[in-house]
Amino acid sequence: MALSQRLEFRQSQSLVMTPQLMQAIKLLQLSNLDLATYVEEELERNPLLDRANENGEPPVPGEPSERGEFADSDGGDGGDSGERGEPSAEDWMKPDLGSRAEIEQTLDTGLDNVFSEEPAEAAARNAQDAAPSTFTEWGGGASNDEGYNLEAFVAAEVTLVDHLAEQLAVAFTDPQQRLIGQYLIDQVDESGYLPADLGDVSARLGASAEQVEAVVAVLQTFDPAGVCARSLSECLAIQLRDRDRYDPAMQALVEHLDLLAKRDIVALRKVCGVDDEDLADMISEIRHLDPKPGLKFGSARVQTVVPDVYVRPGPDGGWQVELNSETLPKVLVNQSYYAQLSKTIRKDGDKAYFTDCLQNATWLVRALDQRARTILKVATEIVRQQDGFFSHGVAHLRPLNLKAVADAIQMHESTVSRVTANKYMATNRGIFELKYFFTASIASADGGEAHSAEAVRHHIKRLIDEENPAAILSDDTIVEKLREAGIDIARRTVAKYREAMRIPSSVQRRRDKQSMLGAVLGASTNSIDRSRDIAPA
């Protein structure tokens, strides 16, 4: 086998992941909140990036700011002061202001009006020291001051931890018990429950298990009743003790909540040792207890979803798609500042640094613009594909995948996947994530057009909501009804969709609806009996 060397020319194409391309891909998949954070970091890092004003224009240098700052008197406004009759800064800075007559001529008023006499000063001091006579003077009324903050007068929301801490200061005098109690209060979740296992509390605080249990027992007497419990059974037991209703029969019922959840009345009657009437009263009393007592107090504020795209009905019967301008960062490249720096910079390192900053700023502005255009293009195609959903509802949602949208707008599927991640669309039917409109297809029973998986789930939920309590629909029955509607679906798929929507099985639904029906009939029977017992006037 002979070995030899030779030169060959070969032409090939390859995709090189430049830093600018990686930045554009990263910006494309960020949500509006993450994008705002990223742009703020770039504004702090890059001196050539400027935040544009509301009109999308760069800030004008020397313009008065919103805080009420005025231009320097050395500028063009210095001539206006003479027209207004006000002394300029040079007049005030003279070491010798002249005689009384010259000063009065400069001020265009008498010194008696400027420097008041002693009686007037005393009257002013007395008026200032006097108590405010109006509600506005106390700071409770409206004010024309731009710095007036009405939210400063709103009372702070009391949290569950603060409420328990106030009771802790009164319940314990021993510093060690207060330390254990405060640590346990910090472990309480927003529903008012302690962790089920408190074994690490003793090791972390250096206290015995008996001391921790003693503190927990005191914490469980705090308001609201049922707080600091470690399980649902313990929470209900605390509330029943507070009402003096924790007898042996009720204790047996609380300890067997699993039977109550299954509506196994026969087993509950045997465990509690009571008849049907007493058991019904006990179950009614359990239902009036609060399983999550901590939710009465303020919890973490829920951040509402800010849509990236708005969809509105158009005048021609179609749909108008527009971007939410509030979620689009407005940044510009400060070319004038870079031009000024280029004239003064002498070091090669500084020139390379600012050249790199200019390039990064330019690429960031382009990437943000390309991101907005891509989101609008993808959203417009989604609206075109799912026109039936916007017009008639979720039952008319069509099967859609990333490839169909990517082929329509001539982009790659990965680009469409990044655009639809963490982006939301505000429609006439609510706010939906863009990925909501991409659903799997389910074949039609009669060979017609395929159905969307989301539409099938909606159909299943509607059938279950409309079912007769005396004739609960099983999964097999739901399959038959769907096939009658032209949807070919398997039973296991119906069970999967039902469990995903957190809908119980037919057996559990039958127990729930029969117990609800029995409670309604019992309440109506009691009201009829009470009306018969009332003697005629």
C-alpha cells in the first residue's frame, strides 16, 4: 500500500455559533421578565447603551429631568432672568451689594417686604407651632405635591408569621422556649402546618425532643384554631378540642379520614359505634371545620401574567395581532457619545474596549428587534391556524404542531419552539401560553378531519359535568359517546385525560354526588319538619 501526499480543495458549509448568534438564541427563549432583567444588566455593563424614552427616541442632553432640575444660569436661560426682573447669580455673589436704595432697586421691592419685622416673625412662629387644624395638614388628605405617596398610608398586611410571633411573646417567658417557638413558627407554611417530621429541630437547636413537643403543644393553642398542626387529622382534632367536641366517637372519625374520603359509611359506622343519624351529624360538623387555617392571613402576592401579544377582533371580521409594547425593552446605541470618545481616546486598549462595546450594543438592539418580529410572525400564524378557537371556543381547536407553523413562516422548528416558550397571548377568551395552541391530533371515527386533544378533553369534561347523578358515566360509556360524536379514542386515553383534569373515577363520583344529594334531601326534610312543628298563630 503506497502512501503519498497531495493537495485538495474542498468546499463545505457549516454553522458557526458566534457569540452574537448565541445571544440572539438566548433572547428568543427568554420571557418578558427575564428579558427585562437581562437588558438592565447590559445597560449597567455597556456605557454605549441608553434607555430610550416613551417615544423611542434617545434622551436629550441638557433637558430638565422629571425631578424638577433647572438648566444652569450660564446657558441660554440667563437672558430670561433679566426680562423677568429677577437678579442673576452674579448679582447675588457680589461681595458688596451697595446701599439700601441700590439693594431695593435690584430686588424691585422694599427691604421691609423681604425682611419682616419682629412682630410678624413671632406671629409666623406661633402659626407654625400651632397644631394642624385640617385633615390635609396632617398628611391624610390629597396633595398637589408630585412626591406625595398615598401608598405610604396603607396599613401593612398582617402575615401568619407576624400573628403567631405576637402570641409567642405573651405565651413564653423562658428565652429557650421562645427560641424554639420562633424557629417552629418560621417553619409554618402558608396553610398553617408544621413539617410532619420535627426530628432535626432538636439536633439543630440543641434541645430535647420533650422540650420541642412541649412548645408545639403550646403553639397549637394559638389563634387561629388548628394552626401548627402536622397533619390534617391533628388540625381537625385541635379545632374540635377548641369547641369541646372531641369525644371518642369523633376521635375515631378523625383518625379514619381515609374512609370518609371514600364515602364508606358502613365502615365508619362500625368504627365510630354510632347510628346513621349521629354519623351524619358528625360528618356535617367535620365539613364546617377549616382544613387550612393559615390561609386567613396574607400570603405571597401572586404575580399576574403579562401577555406578550394581544389579539383583537378586526373591523373586517378577522383578527388583529399586535405586540405588547410594555414588554419590549427600548434601548438605543449612543453613537454621539462613541464619536466623542473616539476623538479623545489615545490608548489602544481603551479603543478596543469601546469598539467591542459598540459592537455588542449594536447586536443587542438588532437581536431585540429580530425577537419582536419573530414573536409577531409566529403569533400571527397561530391565530390564522386556530381561527375557529377564537371565533367559537375550545371545542373548535384544531390539531397543530411546530412543523406546520415552521413551514408556513419558513423557519426552523427549534426557532418556533423557543418563541412559544414562556410567551403568552391575550385573547377574547383569556390569556393562554402560545404552547397551548399546539395539541396532538386524535383520529376521527368516520374518517373525517382529526380532532384536537384539547378539544377532546373539553368534550370529556362537558360530558361528566352534565351527567345524571343517578346514571354516572363510566370510561367505557364516555368512549361510546365520543365515538357517536365522531371521535375515535381508546379507553385508556379517556382515563389519562380524566386523571390529568383531576376528575375522579365513576365510582368516586357516584359516592360524592349521592352524598351531596342525600345532604340536600336531608336539609329539605328538616326544613319541612320544622315548618310543621310551628304552631299556627
